[in-house]
Amino acid sequence: MLKKAVFLSLITNILLTSILLNPVQALELDEATRTVILKDSGETVVLTPEQVIRGKRLFNNVCAQCHNGGITKTNPNIGLDPESLSLATPSLNNINGLVDYMKSPTSYDGESSIAELHPSIESAEIFPKMRNLTDEDLFAVAGHILVQPKIVSEKWGGGKIYY
């Protein structure tokens, strides 16, 4: 009986140690999923798992109030889905385009600045959540926006029919 109790105690300790030392990740994204377009030229970059996690956290903190699920609450005709991003002028379907937009946003046709209406680095005095974002933070947020369609497919930017 004592041997059985010692054995069960040993197994329990091994399992607890394994769980505590090796926390389970909610989702491990493969390299193909983490590969996104970097520039208009089509050059790609593979985001690190840390960049993906950081981008999601920052997006949820800074952007999700208006862009939850990839929609745009203030203009439902323009979302963060790949098609809408690619049709913008300049194109926003790449990291550099999105980072430039987050620094100094323009209208969908690229004709006029909307920095007073849309949170950006340029308008950080109006939108305090943008004040402390670094270029690395903006890169991570842009990466999150571009990775989401690969994870949730048409739900990203799909609007009310999904959320």
C-alpha cells in the first residue's frame, strides 16, 4: 500500500512539474501562417511568434475599439480584410503600407490626411494610446492585421454576419 502511495505521489509531482515548467501555448502558428508581405514589391517577412503575440495584444489595446474583428465601425464599407487593404491608395496590404498609415493616415483614395479623425502617431496628442508606440510596435500591429485572415479567414473583416 505504501509503495502505491509513493508511486502515485511521484507521478503527481512529475505531472505538476511538467505543467508548470512547460506551459501549453494556446496556438502555435507555423511559418507559412506567419509569413506576410513586407513591401509593395511583394517581398515577404516571417514574423516571430513574439511579434504575433505582441501585435495581437497591441491591436486589442489600441485598435480593437473601432476595428474589432477586422471591421471599421465608423465606415463598414472599408475593413481590414485583404481585399479592402489591397484596393486602398496607397496599398495597405503590406507591413510598410500599414505602418505608414498608422503614422500618418490618409483617406481610402490617398488624397487627404485623416490624422485628426483616425488614431495615429501624427495625432498622438489627440489619441493618447498612440503616444508610446514604437516602430517595432507598429510593425507588430501591422503583422497582426495581415496574419488574421490566415487564421480566421473570411471572418476577418466580415462584419455583423460573423460577430
